[in-house]
Amino acid sequence: MVSAHDELYDYFLDQLSKFSDNEWHLALFEGSPTEDSYSWCPDCVFALDGVKKFKSTYGGPVHFLQFKVGSKEEWSSDNPFKIRFPYLTDLPTAVLFRGQIDAMRVLAVEQKDLLYLCERSQVYEQQIKSGAWSPPKIRRVQLAQS
């Protein structure tokens, strides 16, 4: 039987597999909703207003996605988001990806952190163009499933 957090993880892997090597994505990982709350995770609930403001105002080149990681009980066990890539340790966590490369992450995010990660993508792009950074070609989905 496939658990809910395994389905959520498979959805994350499916989305990750679609990330092109030269595209930037900002992924926000959060605790799943409860019957009466946005999330069982109090820090995720606290961050919600900033996330909403970010989503309503950001219009840059970084694609924004949100991923739920499961219930509090699922998070407390051997959750695939913790024991496999992206190896999360806390929620909410925002991860900046270039293709499938985890370029940068921030824990306990606020709106300013999401904006900062998006700005950093442009700095990294300048480093790539200047030759200061050559991101590796890696397919994390294949590593995570092996």
C-alpha cells in the first residue's frame, strides 16, 4: 500500500523530472493541511501571509511551486522528503533549483527570503555567463529512485 507521503513525494519527483537544466524553480515544502488549518506545521501557518504576498506580487523568471510533505505523523516517521533528496530537516523550507540542482535553500521562510532566493538566481546566471560557475549536469530524479 502506498502511503500519502509517498504519493506526495512521487508527485515532487514527477515535477522535478520536468525541470529543464537552464530553468530556475523555487520550491516551497510545507506540512500538509489538517481539517481545520492550512497546515499542521505552525511555522508554515506563520509563513502563509508572506507566501501569499510573494505569489501575488512576484513576476520574475523563477517558477514557484509548493509541495506538501504529509501529515505531522508522516513527517515524524521515515518521511521520504527527509531520508531522500531533497533531505529536508525543517518546515517550511524553500529550495532554489537550477534544473535539478539544489542551488540554495532557506528554512522558516518569510516573503523577503523568497524574493532573495529569486534574486540569487540572477546572480548565479551572471556567474554562469562569466564562467565563474559551471553547474553540473545531474538528474536527481534518477538518483532518488535508485
